[in-house]
Amino acid sequence: MADNGAGTGTEAFDTYDAYDAHEGHRRIVVGVSGSLGSLAALHHAVAEARRTDAEVLAVHCWTPPGGEFGYRRSPCPPLLTACRDTAAVRLRQALDEAFGGGHAGVRLCSQTVRGETGQALVRSADRPGDVLVLGAGVRGVLARALRPSVTAYCVRHATCPVLAVPKPPLQRELEALERHRPLLRPLRPLTAGR
């Protein structure tokens, strides 16, 4: 569906197994940002869809630079179109990365949704029988203060079950190494700069 920039619409972006959504069919909605956590959630959603003969809806959420408030103050339709196109490309890349450009093995469609991530995902998982799957991770105090948790928002506001998939072990190990990286740097010689 085209979005003229006036509201927070949903843009359909069919990929992989394009199909018409079956109204009465069980649906697993999964948030896909391209992060390792979201790819783990996507794989979990596909595995659950195989097990239960459900269809998967992969959703990538986006907002204009400066958020909706900023866009309303200074609308720029070409910028909005570029943001929407970028979101579609990111979603396609995430799905290609997740499935190696091949078939997911289940009925899968995808869409980009304009809006704050938590709100957009809750709106997307609005049918009876839907399940919302998200990547979840441990965040520091500063990160929680600056940016509220999408998972916590969805758990509080969704009308369907929400499944939070923990970060893959490799991602946790890489993040731990990154946190300790300054400690691993060699010390400068005491005579440096003399």
C-alpha cells in the first residue's frame, strides 16, 4: 500500500514466498531489524511455523529521521520515500542473510511498517491466534533510560502471546569481548611522548 506521508501506514513488501494472507490461518509475526537477535527470532518463528503449519509475517519498522514529530514539523515527501525504500532494502537484506537467499520452508511474507517499533509490531499482530516473536537481550541502565525496551512494550500492550527469544550465545560472547576491549589494549610505554 502506498503511503503519501500523511499518516503512519503500512507498506507491503512481498518477498520470498509471496502469497495472499489467509485470514483464518495462524500467523506468527516477527520483528526483523537485521540484528543477530532479530535473525535468531526469525529462525525461531520459522521453526514454530513449521511445527504448527502457520504462516510467518516478517515486519521491519521504520520512522522518518527525527521521528514522526520531526517529520510533521518539516515534511519532505522525497525523504520519506527514501526512508521507506531503505527500510524495504534492509528487510530484504535481513531475509537474504537469514535464509541465504533461498526458500524459508514455510509460507512467509514481509512488510515494512512506518512507526515506532513496539507500537508498529503490536498493530501488526492484531488477529486472533497471532503470536508475536521478538529478539530480546539484556540492556544496560543507560540504554534502558535512553530508549525504552521494545520487548517490554510489546509484552505490556500486545493482545496476543509474545515470545522473546534470547540473544544467540555467540552474540553474547562477542558483546562481552567488546565491553572488555579497552582492558585488552596494550599499555603505552611510560616513555611515550618524551
